[in-house]
Amino acid sequence: MVCIAGARATILRPKGFEMGRKSCEVCIIGAGPAGATAACRLAERGIDALLLDRARFPRDKVCGDGVGPRAVRVLEKLGLHPSEGFPGTYRLEGVRVGSPNRRILEVPVGDGDPEAKAGYVIPRERFDGWLLDQAVKKGAQVWEGTAVRRLDNQKEGVQVSGIRDGRQCSVRARFAVGAWGAMAGRVAEPYLAPVGDGRLAVVAMRAYFEGIQGIRPYLEIHFDPGLVPGYGWVFPTGPNSANIGYGLRQDFLIKKGISLRSLFEGFLQTHPSVRRYLEKGRRVSPARGALIPFRTARLPVGRGRLLLTGDAAGFADPLSGEGIGTAMQSGWMAAERIANTLQQGIPSKWASIAYASSCHKELVWNLALAGLVQSILLRPPFGSTERILDAFVEKAQGNPRMARALARMIIGDLSRTAFLDVRNWKKLLHAWREE
């Protein structure tokens, strides 16, 4: 039974509902964008889904907060965009890129460009809480404040054990969805490949600001001279507010021997655009950091009756760092494969096989290409990364086609397979030669 009150949904359960053992068709571990999306779709298809999360919502989550085109497309498939109560009240209209030599490229996207869509910047505290509410409205059940301690992936089902409000609880399910994010602890260890020395991870820090002057509804990314591929961002959450942060690959941070906080504070204090924005602005949240691990070849997307989604499967984009859209897309695909298996009487092993096939077709191949491109950009066969970025931004300032391609790559609206198309390289070469 569900009672919707205000901005949050309150789950009303019969007395004794949480005691001892419960069974369901699908148990979803983690109620972030991947888990909530899976729960929405499963509930739509009439599947008994139970979401478990150690937090109580709304809760904060360190992120750039970009709800881009990929995420919006999933919301459209769920009938949640457009919808009453959608928290994206400030739609983005373009991208602003700052090169290492401080050149600025502005590219409008959205309604004016049929090939490109923008999106929104929505603080995760609002977006995740809203999406979880939608899952509840559609019929999913939620156990907040439940810390999963053990997951037994057995031939006949999945046993999930944990602690809720200081009392032990246990759930028996036919399938499980791992949506526990990047830092799940021991429960995730059997299903993870180690990050190692940090070459496959980015560290980032962000804070929220209000009273900003002169900001426009553009995603801003500014590359830092001497620290490429490090960059700072200014993502507007409203006409006078923004999520401002700084990110860098972990191995570069270690190599440079400097702290992430010093880079973040330096970006606020020395970058011309940011200093201008913050002249009368104020910080309204602590600066918080997070680690974003990227996918490795050995990381599985499914094992037995457990399907991994979002950061649990390493689905963040190495080029942009964006992970909300890929998390939601993987949550949708996991729900579809499980629902098909349950409703069509297909042997359980085919859920994992079909999901892995979908992930490799829709996500894994794209992310692998993004990682390859990132590696080439970091160690180019000629010139330096900074000079290449400077030259590209300069050329794009006078070439709308090149500018749109760069903008779509940044907002995650350009498939990485475009790098394999010879025609695109010919177009790029032609555009480069244009005066």
C-alpha cells in the first residue's frame, strides 16, 4: 500500500511485513537512477519488485547532476518526461567549452538542432528522490535504511540478507539487480574486478553555489592548462545557481602530487569565468568528493540470476564522466530481460545472457571506444593534448558543424561508434581545412 504525501512517497506496510523472510520476483539492491529505473519498468510490466537501499531518501549524492539526452530518452519511455512534478525546471540550451589557452566556444543545442538534445542539471537529492517516488507510484515496494550484508546467487534463486533498523531481514527472489553504485563494500566484491592503481578511475569534487551573476543555461567545461585531462565544470541548476566542480583521472592526480581540494579551490579562485560568476555568489554546501570507476574488460554485467547495472557494472563514460544516462539505460534493459524471462517461461539463464548481449551492443562497445579515444587524447601520436584542444576549439569557433559534434560528444548525445566511421573522419578533415 502506498501513500503519496507532499514531495515524498511514504510506504505503508502491514504489521510484521519486514520481519523474518520475504519473497519477491525481483530484488533490486540500490535505489539510485539504475535501480529506480529498473523498478519502474518491472512494476509497469506487472513484476513484483522490491528495492533495497541503505539510505533514506531524499539523500545527497556527489555528482555533476547532468540528466542528459540518454537519461531523458529513458524517462520518455517510462512516460515520465514530460510529466507533472518533473524536477527539471531549468532546461539546458547549450554547451560552453573553455580550452587550455582560455578560448571559449559556445554551442547552442536543443530545439534549434534536430540532431542534438540537451537536458537538465538536477541535484541528485531531488532527482533520485523523485524517480524513486515514481517507482513506488507504479507499484514497486521500497525498503529504505536497509544495509545489504550478503547476496547468495544460487541456481534456483537469489538470497539477499541484511540489516534494517537494527534488525535482520532476508529476502528470497527469483532474480536480483545489482544497482549498488561504485562503493558497495563487501557485498559487491565477488562480482568486481579491482580498480587497481587508479588508471581506470576519476576523482571529482563539487559544491553548490547560489547568487551567481551572469550565468546562462549552458553546460560549461573548462580545461585546465598544465593539468589536461583535468577540467573544471559549471553546471547551472537555475538562473542564479550552479553545481561547480573539478575532476581529474586518479593516476594523474597521484603523479602530480597535489590534492583534489587544492585544484577545486584553485579553479574557483583563479578561473576568469568562475571568478566573475562568484563575485556576489556564495557557497551553500560543503565541497564533497567522489570516485568514479570505469569499466574493465573483466568486469561482468551479469552472473547467474544477478544482473549488474550502472556504476556496479562500470557504465560511466570515460570521455565525459557521465553516468546517470547509462545507469538508467542499463536499469531499463535489465528489467526488460528479466520480465521477458519471467513472463515467457524462458529458462532463467537466458536473462543474464540476453542482458549481456544488450549491454555489449548498446553500452560496452561504446564505452570501450570512449576509453580508447581518451587514451589517444592523453598520449597523442603528434603534438600535445593541450595544443590539440586549443586548435580544435579555435577551429570549431568558425565551423558550426565541428562545434555541434564537440557539443554532442560532451553531453553524451553522440555515439562513440562515430569514431569508427571513415566518413566522419573525412568530414572532420574537410572542416579542419575550411577557413
